[in-house]
Amino acid sequence: MGKEKKLIRQNSARAWVLAARPKTLTGAAVPVMIGLSMAFVESGGTVRAVPALLCFLFAFVMQIDANFVNDYFDFRRGNDGEDRLGPLRACTQGWISPSAMRGALLLTTGVACLIGLPLVFYGGWPMVAVGAFCVIFCFLYTTHLSYVGMGDLLVLLFFGVVPVTMTCFLALPEGAQRVSPECLLASLACGLVIDTLLVVNNYRDIDNDRRAGKRTLIVLIGSRGGRLLYLLLGLTACLLGAFFLLNGHGLATLLPILGYLPLHFKAYSELCRIGKGRALNSVLGMTARNILVYGTLVSLGLLLDAVPHFF
């Protein structure tokens, strides 16, 4: 780790790429992808391209913004010391200076707001409130709410319900905009799947979080409860797909069960086998891949289920 730190020049392009954590962008893309697929199906194949693109861009920039906020404020709290088990953090390693990171997180917040503002033309002034909540809770998550066991709820809301339903709503043609029960269920399932990533992260860091007074959900329910929670999140998400089946979306139900669930079971078995320590980062990588697989299969299933209705 020391050699890696010396090889990276402070505030260089490579340092900023590492600070942005590009691997986390799958968590931003999947909800928008599912929401757009829902809009395509519900509109009969007609979606508005501009708001769809803006939703993708907003999600990507907000994810990077959240990473910068997390990096900076955890550094300020001293939570990323030498005993850190997860991927190295930019401020702690000296790759990014604290003053540069402050400026970057303010810049990314501003850029996200500028990207989201035109969505008012497609969804009305309530979109301002939605965007404001995204920004506010982006900061509150790291600074306060993740310390009192609310991180998982925020993931469910801001990586599930909000991006999936709002993307679908905004991409639908004018006059046909709505949030259907199917879309709401899809958003809940998406949030549950993405929360598996937070669960692995907090499961790995349970001892460090206890020492730091960070009362994550995993700290509250313990390691055994954390393993069970990880398993149930993926299972519950696939069970929600049964409602898709009842509404003529058989492939959107079956593809995740056949393609995602075995991968989820494999990651769960690795979680149980490894148990603790830095080696759990491999499960983190598996989980990130599984999220992308889930989102791709649900979206593909929705689109394929819709094909017969177009002829």
C-alpha cells in the first residue's frame, strides 16, 4: 500500500479517477436502466430521450459526488486509518488534498444541480424538491445518518424508489406520466439488490465501525444477522418479481431468478466462508457484478416481454 501511495502524484488525473471510484457507477446506472425499461414498456415503445439522458447523467454525477463526500468527511472524522479493510481512500492516502476535495465535492454538487434543473420542463417544479432531497441526503448519509443505522433505508430510497420511479415518470410521453404499481415494485426490488453492496461493506467493517461509534444496521444486528440479511435481500428482490409474472412480464421474473440468483448464492457462500477481514473485498466485487447482472436481466426481460405487444 505504501508503494502505491508514492506512485500516485497528489491531485493528479489518476488520483481523481481513484477518488471517483468508477466501479461504483454500476449502482447509479442500474436504477435508471430499469426505470427507462419500465417507461418503454408502459408507453408502448415511446420514451423521451432527453430526460432519459439527463437522468443517467444526474445519477452518475451524484454517485461521484457521494463518493467525494464520503471520502472527505470520513477523513475528517478519522475513520479511514491504517486499519481500514476496504479500498484505499483518496484523502487519507494523500492522493487528494483536503482543500481540493472540498472544492471537488462542491463542484460535483453544482454540476448535478445544473444537469437536473432541465428536468423541471419534463416533470414540473416537484423535480426541484426531488433533486434537493437527493443532494441533502447525499451529505446527511455520510455525516449523520449512516452512524445511526439508516444507511440501508437511504439506499432503498435513493438507489431504488426515487431513481427508478422518477426515470420512468420523466421518460414517459407527456400526458401519460404516472408511477404504476409495477414500477414501484421494480424500484423496491432494485433498492434491495443494491443494498447488498452496503451490507457487504458494513459487514466487513463491523469491528472498525463499533470502535468508531458508527452504529450501522450490521453493527446493530451482528455478523450472523448481517449474513442472513445479505441472503434475504437478493431472495426478496426476486420474489417481488412474481408480481411481474402476474402482469405478463414472465421473462422479467425468470431471467433474474435464473441468472442473478445463482450468483447471489455464490457470493453469499463466499461471505460465509471468508467470515471477516480484507479478503471480503472479493465479495464486494462479486456483489457489484451481481447488481449489474440483475439490472441488465430485469431490463432485458421487460423489453423482451413487451415485444409481442408491438406487433
